[in-house]
Amino acid sequence: MTESTRRAVILGAGGAGVAAVLSACSGGDSTATSEQAPADGQAAAGGGGEIAKTSDIPVGGGKVFKDQDVVITQPEAGTFKAFSATCTHKGCPVGSVADNEIVCPCHKSKFSAKDGSVTNPPASKPLPEKKITVSGDSITLA
């Protein structure tokens, strides 16, 4: 066997081995991972777990929960609203809530804490509303 033939046989066998290993590794792992509960025990962004206490949300203000992509506001005492925390202008995360306005720090768009409507462009679309449930002093995504 010549040197070049020996290399071809070794590389050919190695390539087949790599293909076999990759093929074996691709069978079903992603499905198992996507069905597992979050490692920290918290509810997924889709809902279910407590996201805040009512006392965490100031009247006339709110709080941004980046991990859940939600901003929760309390435009008037005892009224809680929730909206997407992604600005409709360029997709930046909103940064704060003050004086009943949700503010995006990227281009200074502002949205109403009452209904998510645009109060200051450049955004032209309102923040989509998200459903929440308030039970006692607990706020959860619905």
C-alpha cells in the first residue's frame, strides 16, 4: 500500500466515523430539550408563573421585565396593564416607565402606559398588549 493510498483509507474511514457520530447525535435531542421545564424553575415567557408583586409596580409608572419581554404598568391605582417590551420602531427593548409613558431609549419613542399607543414618534405602531392576571398581590402572565 502506498503512502497516499493509506492516507485515503484513513481519511475515508475517519470521515465515515464522523458522519456516523453526527448522525447518531442528531436524533431527537432538540425535541427533548425544548420540552424540558426551564432550569431555574420559573415559568416560561408564555405565562403561568408570578412575574411581580403589585407593590413592585408604582402608580403612574411601571417595570420592564426583559427576560419575559413584558412591561407592566399601573396607570392609576389598582389598574395594571401589560405590553410587549419590544419597541415597534426598530425592535429595541423599552427601558423605563415614568409619568404614565413607556420610553424606548434607542430613538426616544414613547408609548402610553394606559393602552400602549404611541405618544411620541418615531414609532408608528402601539405596543401589543399582553394578558396578565392579578390575584391578591400577585401578577402573572396569563
